[in-house]
Amino acid sequence: MPAFGFLVEMEAQPGREAAVATFLAEAKVLVDDEPGTLAWFAFRVGPTTFRIFDAFETEDDRQTHLHGKVRERFYAQWEQLFTVPPIVNAVDILETKLPN
């Protein structure tokens, strides 16, 4: 069961919503190469508001992801895409329901 996660909060610059969606699709390809990332969801909660939720079995896996290629891309492009740097919240997962 994954016990560790992140909830990442992002606010797109007005007019950059499609670019953020593309950025997230490209980030998913990078996450696919991370064996320690058990679940990864990118979603929109409002016209310019986006979130990512991801889950890991160990703290080491969470830290590997935190310092990986997706973060590099975020911080290389955030000023062009987002109103402020993404807010990264580490979370402890209490319960899950995932496919076997």
C-alpha cells in the first residue's frame, strides 16, 4: 500500500491553460520511467487551477520523485506557465483503494 504522496497545486497564467495541460501530458511520460511512483494523477479543478496527486510506497521513492526530471521541468518552465511556483504538499496516505 502506498503510504507517501504529494499533492501539488498549480495556477496557470491566464491564456496558458492549454500549455499547462500539454506540460502535464509530457510530465506523465517522465513519471512512467519512475518505478517508485505507484500512482500519478494530473487533473484540473477550475478554469486555470490544476493539481497533481502521486503516491509512493517508501519515503525514498517519494524523495527520488521530488528531485527527479518532472521537478526540473517544473522549475525550468514555471514562470512561463504558472502565476506562482507550484505548491508541493507532502502527504501521508492513510487508506487506498487501487486495482490489484
